[in-house]
Amino acid sequence: MKKLIACAVAAVAAVSMATAEISVGVRGIFGVGLGTTLADDMDSFDLDLGGTLNFGGTAFVKIPVFASLVVQPEVGFTYNMVGLENNGFEMDCSYKAIDIPVLVGWDFKINDSFTVTPLVGPKISIPVGKFAMEAEGNDGDVDIDSSVLFSVVVGAGVAYKVGPGAIVGDLRYNIGVSTLKVKEEGYKADAATPRSLQLSVGYQISF
């Protein structure tokens, strides 16, 4: 009996995979650094957070696994800005990162055209280049001492069929668990733990 049930489940999964559509697409991203915190190393400078923003783009693949369960790996690039303030003194800092989330979701088909997909999963961000700083017209930069930043992503996406594919969008929150570290001439410091609320819009095509 157990073998019969296992074979039936395997057959259903095989049919589901055979008839499922894999979707590929791109999205533009805009986010605000909601929840970003300065590291303890910054306390001695008596700094507060100013405006924190990020924007960029990503490519993704949405892969049906079983029934309405999907896996969605992504590769994207973001430009991240962190503002610092102290009694009227302002400093704008920025860094770039390659982002690689792997999300798991469940498709809820509202009708033939509209789908809502809650998503959750881990994300790694690889900082590239320098940690750039600009204050009162003076530019400078320091090295980034973090090779990888880790975060957890929670959110939901929507897809609405238009033309050969679908317009897609999502709202997600990146819960950063790693602190961005910087260094300069032997001096090392923790800078900030980046977190953000991101909105994205794009287009996908199914095959």
C-alpha cells in the first residue's frame, strides 16, 4: 500500500511538473531603509540616520515545484544610500551590491488573469566597490570589509496577465542580520545593519 501511495504521489508530481509553466522576468526596484540601524562603533561620533534609500533591478526565474508551490531564485543589483546627521552636519554614504535571494512561495490564483504569491526566503548581498562618502562637497571613500551580507526576505508578489506574459510587482521587507563593515589604513569599524522595505514592478513571460 505504501509503495502504491508513493507511486501515485510521484505520478501526480511528474504530471504537475510536465504541465507547469516556468516564468522568467525582470523587475525594477525602489526601497527605503526602514529599520536600518547604525552599529555601536558609530556611537562615539554621535551620529543619527538620515535618509536611506536603494534602487536597482533584478532578473528572476519562477519555478513550479508541486501544486501551487514555487521556488523563485533571483540575481539583482542595487545602489544603496545611507544618510548620516549630527547637529546640522550631514554625510551621504553609498555602496553597491549584487543581491541573490532564493524565495519560496505559494500561488493563489484569484482568477484566470490575477495571481497573488506570498514569498519568504534567504538573501545574500555581495558588496562591490567602495563605501563612498560625501560631506559638504568633499568626497571620499573607504574599503568595505564585508564579503557577504545576509538577510531574510518576507513579502508578497502579484502577477496580472497582459499580452504574452504578465505585469508583475511585489512588496517585500529585507530583514538584515549582518552588519556592513568598513576599513581604512588598518582601522576597521562596523557601519550599519541595512534593512529595507522594497517595491518592485516588472514583466515576466512563461514557457
